[in-house]
Amino acid sequence: MARIFLLLAIVLGILWWLRDRAGTRHHAEPKSPPRRTAAEGEGTEPMVQCAHCGVHLPRGDAIAWHGLHYCRRSHLPEMPGEGDHGARS
């Protein structure tokens, strides 16, 4: 019976030591300031929607033309005379 109590005391001592060691490691780490998300940080820019396909993109990446925004040149409306590249029918 004494052996069981001795074994139990050793196991509980090891568990207590591991728990204490993990707790001091957790508290010893310096706390870093909370990270700022992109929405809170500087350098965010408004999103605009492509007038052709509806995809949203940052205003700086969009092509602005006649008050509308486009995500790529191929989505710009064709101007009269530009689509045929000078070919006559």
C-alpha cells in the first residue's frame, strides 16, 4: 500500500512541476502590442467596382474613364473607329 502512495506522490509531483513550468513560460513571454488590421491601419484605399464585370478592386489599381472604373483595358468600352483598327468593310 505504501508503494502505491509513493508512486502516486511521484506522479502528482511530476504533473505539478510540469504545470508550474508551463505556466512560468507562458507568463515570461513579453506581451506584444495588439496587431492592427488593414482596416484600422494607414495606407488603406477605397474599393471601386468595375463597370464592366462588377469585380471590386482598390481605386489605385483601377482604370478611371469618364467617371467609371474598370479593372483592365479590355473592359473599357470601345470607341467608334477604335475596334476596327483602320480596316474598312
